[in-house]
Amino acid sequence: MVEIDKSISFDGRDIRLKVGLLAPQAGGSVLIQSGDTAVLVTATRATGREGIDFLPLLVDYEERLYAAGRIPGGFLRREGRPPERATLTSRLIDRPLRPLFPGWLRDDIQVVATTVSMDERVPPDVLAVTGASIAVLLAQIPFNGPMAAVRVGLVGDDFIINPTYTEIESGDLDLIVAGSPDGVVMVEAGANQLPEQDMIEAIDFGYEAVRDLIQAQRDLLEELGIALVQETPPEIDSTLETFIRDRATAQIKEILARFEPDKKVRDAALDQVKEAIASEIAALEETDPVRVAAAANSKALGNTFKDITKTLMRRQVIEDGVRVDGRKLDEVRPISCRTGVLPSRVHGTGLFNRGLTQVLSVATLGTPGDAQELDDLHPDEQKRYLHHYNFPPYSVGETRPMRSPGRREVGHGALAERALVPVLPTQQEFPYVIRVVSEVLSSNGSTSMGSVCGSTLALMDAGVPITKPVSGAAMGLIKEGDEVRILTDIQGIEDFLGDMDFKVAGTDSGITALQMDMKITGLSMEIISKAIAQAKPARMHILDKMLATIDQPRQELSPYAPRLLTIKIDQDLIGMIIGPGGKTIKGITEETGAKIDIEDDGTITISAVDGEKAKRARNIIQGMTRKLNAGDVYAGRVTRIIPIGAFVEFLPGKEGMIHISQLAEHRVGKVEDEVAVGDEVVVKVREIDNRGRVNLTRLGIHPDEAAAAREAVTAE
């Protein structure tokens, strides 16, 4: 292929496309670059495998630390398991890409995006999304594109396209919009309680830039002489499908028309119909065309049955305005909430039920040392709020092996995390590291938004002073031609057989997180606006139910949560607190049982479940770092005796020596004649020598000074 270097510019920010330079054996490849951030994206197609009845699309995003001039840590000194952010970027590429492939396509397709250069100003994720579309088009794979993505930020009152990390951090919006020629196909957003109308304007603003990128891809294809691929779908023998439709349609329609609110009852009735048809096929002659077709395609019955159910369910919504469980289009399922479900050893819990969906969220308070270290290409080095989401098989009545969290679990956890971050207290207000784990105990749709609601309850139950409670709802869509119906609080069947999953989370002041995925090739701004508007009353209804359970964060933490004390010392004294090889800080920890975290700026956080232990550690550190002056008077304790004097701990962790000549006004023959180990004594700082050693005396202390020193010890 001829080498082409093309540049696209908007808002003074350039995106460069280099084609024909790298990866010549891939089906299609492009190096997409903005600033010094460059992502190599490839797409490759292989012949479909026998028996596959879905699109086997693999999307992988990889980061190489050489991109930022770094060498990986660890023994192997090479990249290992992808960091969480890489997994989220893989999902970000997959979500707008997948619905644009023809429904009949069954070939293996793999898209690989690799960040090969990173300037730590320009995020690579939206570049990778647009690059994926270009690579697929260059690979001549059937695709209803082009597709492109941009990031939208809000700095002050102005929207900006593809903001830098700094602009994202300082702004109130981090929005990614992906679109096709037919409309918006994916939205991902985190916001600082942004009003609904502002969010709608931001999406519209982003899609304008998406259209420019789509046109640039068309221009690139024209320059290369490449046309969009138009392949004819394979012909399918309809004999078996007709047989199944003739027998199943009326029965499925009757079951759906019962408006059964119980998913188990409805599913059992549908399974009975399917089993009866399977038995009927099995009873046919071995030479019967229907039985032969069924034997050749073992999944035909399930696929056809699903297609009939989908058609009838959607028709019922479009024509009658009633859903399979009898709800109106804008009606939320019954809701119940609880807090304090688990014993007090757990710092905070929230149990959220919406219909058959049930999520148990558990909040844990940790120390600054529990913050997660981030070892990837992005500027953030750690995070202090962690949200993890688990989806065990029993939540949908199934059995399967339990593995480590997959992309779905990581993605749902990240969405809930993003929804709650804007309402969390600052580190100065609440220095704890916070982890929330959402356990999906039962699932019938919208578990990610259930996690948001349950986690808000858990945080308030744990005493985390969030600024406002957050609730969330998932919106769905049924679109048949020009007929469109938006569904509030979708359940499993509506998500599975519908056209959209649009999750909206926020407070009563505005949106904190947004995620929209499509199964069709695009959506107009008019429909998106209606969905966002329809979500607000649903969120407020859910929020009212939550506030009826707990209306503000608890004033007291769990008795088993660590107590944190924070002090600030001079940075020059950090080494003294740590000691050679960590000896000093280990000694304080062993003596008090407290955990001590020291930051580079001299902030020390001391934690212990027993508050008295934390205070003891604080007093030791304050004593070690307190500036001493000759003439200061303290009350202390004799810790050891040597022939020429006695050592006294006059501040926690700080010792000085009284020479035998300074023990009394008269001549002292033996130190033991005046003091013994454990005695309480009042001493005065006589001098601090050039090696930092403190010399004490018991002479020349006024009675008032002695009394004040003893009172100070009592007060501590």
C-alpha cells in the first residue's frame, strides 16, 4: 500500500493519520497521533469457524511503558497483566465498533491497539477508537462505518474537544462521544453534577467533531481508492425456521401477553414451549428436512426462538405501550433499601433491591497506605477510592467456574466508581482510603446502577461524609422504523432484546456518570435528549426511597474502623522518624500497635482501631520532632541508669541524660541513691550538644514550672 500521511485539525489540535508505514501483513493498520501520543491500530480478519453463531470479535488495547521512556518494574522487567485502565480502554473501543458489523458476519476479527508513544498530555483512548474504525475499513471488512470518537471537556463555561489530562482534571466534565453516519453510537461520561441540559449540549458538541472525523476517513479511503465493502449475506435454509415459527409464535405471544411480573414464571413457560418443539422435531422421520436441518444446526431452535420472542416483545411495546411485566414505559420496579445488614466488623453496608435485581454493597475504610498504586502510562500515580463489582453465576441461577474479574466486572465497577467520586470528601476532610465492593446477589437488569445506589447507602452507613447521595437508572429503547419507545428501568429481557442500554447516575443537582451502548448503528440527538430527560424523574424516585432509609451519613464510624490522626512535620525530619533501615518507625509501630504512613511533603497519618494507640504514636512523633530550647521544663520518666547519670524520657520517644552532678543540690555518691528506673521526675533542658544529644538537670527548677510540667503530662 502507498504511504500516506494525513492531518485533521479542529480547535487548533491536530490528529495525524499515517497509513502504509507499519504492520504491512495486518489486514489494515494505521498510526494515529495527536501531540506526541501515538497509537498503532490494526484489524485482521480470518475465516469463520464451524458452528459459530455470533460475531467472534476480539478487541485488545495494550500499553508499552517504553512509550513514556520507562522500564517496567518487577523481576521480569516486562509488561505483564494489563492494568485496569487498559481493560477499560479495550471495552471503550469494542462498544462502538461491535454494533456496526453486519449481524450475519461470523468471521474471526481481531483489533489490536498499542500505545507506542505517550506525551502524558494527550489521552490515547479516543485516538484508539477512531483508529479502530480506520483499520477495519482498510482491512476491507464489512462495516457500517466510518466511526469516530472524541473527548469533550468543560473548562469554565466552554466545551473543548480532546482536552489534555490537566484540562480534564481541572474541568467539570470528561465525556467521550462515538458516532457513525447514522448518529451517536456510544457515550461515556463522568461529570461534577452537570445539569441534564448541559450534558445534552456537550454530546451534541462532541458529535459535530465526530462528523468531521468521519468525513476525514471517507476522504482517506477515496485518496487510497478503497470503497466500502458490500458483501452479500449467506443464504439460509428457512425450512426449519418456518417450522419453528408456525408452532411457537402464537404460544409465545400468549405468554408475553400475560404480563407476568415474575421472571422465573415467564421463563419457565417459554422453556416449556421450546422443549415441546424440540421433542416434536426429534419425533420426525430421520430423513425429514426439518430434522436434517436441526441436526446440521443445533443452535437454530434457540436462535429462532429468541428472534420470535424479540419481535413479539418489541411489537407489544410499540403497539400497546405495555412491557412484558405489565409496567408502563416510564415505570420503575418496586424498590427496597436497607443499611447495616452485616455485623459491625464491616464498616458500612447497603442492600438495594429493584425488582429481582439485588446488590449488596460493602464499604471499608483504610489508611493512606492502602491507596492503589497505578503502574501505567497515565499521570495519576494512585487512587484513594476503589469500587469493585462482582457478578457470581448464582445471581442469574446458573453454574459456571469462578474466575478472576472479567472485562464486564471491571467496566461496571469503574462506572459505579466514576458516579460516586464527585460527591466524596477531599483527602483533607476525610483522609481515609475507601473501598466499596458491590456483590450482585440477584440480577434482572441494571446491576451497575443498583451498585451505585447500594454503594451510596453503604458509604453513608460507614459515616463517609459524602456531599450528596447518588442514584442511578438504566434506560432502554425499542426502535422499529420511525417508531421509538424509551423504557425506564429496563430489566434483563429488555436489555437483551432491546436496542439501547443507557445508564444515568447523579444527584438531585445533576449527572455524575453516563454510559450509553447501542445495538443499532446510531441514534439521533432528539432521542438521546428524551432518554436523559426521562431518566431524571426515575432517579429522583429511587433517591427518595434511599433517603427514606438513611437521609445523611452516620455521625460515628464503626468501632472497628481505624482511627486516623494526621500531623505535619518538617520534611528534613522525615529521615529521623524513619531511622536507619526503617528501625525507628518500626520501633514506634511495635511499641504502639499503630500504623504509620509518611508522605513526601511531611504529612504523617497514624491509624489504629484503638484511638489511644494512635494518640501514643502521635505523641512519640511529636516528641521526637519538637524543637527543644535550653530552659524548657518537662515531666518525664527514668528509663535507665548508668554510673555517671540517668536517662529520662521527657517527651514520647525523646530521651536526655541527667549527669550525676545535676541530680541534686548536694553531692551524690551513687545515681541509685537519688532515682530508680520508672521514677517520675521533673527536668530542665540544660543544653543540646553539637551531636543533638540532650543534657538535662534537676537543678534550678521553679515550683510553678514543675507544676505546669506535671499538668501538661496529665493533659496528654
